[in-house]
Amino acid sequence: MTLKERVIVTAYTGYTMLQGTEMNELYKYAEEITGVKPVYTHMFADKEFVELFQEKSKADFIRICSREGE
């Protein structure tokens, strides 16, 4: 699984597959798909932001899952 795919799975499920500086990619992805800039750590504890993030990452997550059997 690529780093981008692990970022997407983390974004949609809330279970991190990232470590260390890879977390920077999660913040970049969050800013990219939500339009919220900048994204700070405390925002991942905000229910509204998490729901928005999950909603915006859903299509990417489904795309990864649909390729999983290939």
C-alpha cells in the first residue's frame, strides 16, 4: 500500500496507518480535500471537522477498496 493510500485509509477510518513524519501527509491531504487551511492537530478532535474530512475522503477510500481485489 502506498503512502497516499495509507493517508486515505487513515482519513476515512480514523485509524492511523502512519508514523513519524508521514503524519505531515495527512495534514496536507486534509487541507487539500476540505479546503480548510491550515489544519491543526486539535481539529482532529472536532466532530464537525472529522465528519467533513471523512465525507470528503469517502470516494478515495472506496476507490482503494474497489482495487483491493485486483
